[in-house]
Amino acid sequence: MDGKRERSVKLTKSKLDDLGPAATDRFLWDKDVRGFGVRVTPKGVKSFVL
């Protein structure tokens, strides 16, 4: 997958609500559940990934 990899954080509803669009796809990974994260597209669409 292309895009920027970010550090692992605890994914919470407020954290997801605060995520906004970026120039490229962004990935934010949960620090407690290995391999679980969220992808944010440049249009602001959020998709969970496993």
C-alpha cells in the first residue's frame, strides 16, 4: 500500500474524529491490536485495515 505510515497510537473515537485529509493516503495503527489501523484518503474517507 502506498501512503504515509504514522506511529502507533491508541485508536479511539475522538482520535478518529480528529483525523483529517492529507496530501496522500495516511495510515494510523493501533498500538494495542497488532495489524489494525485506519487509512485516511486525501478526500478524508476513513477505512479500517487489518
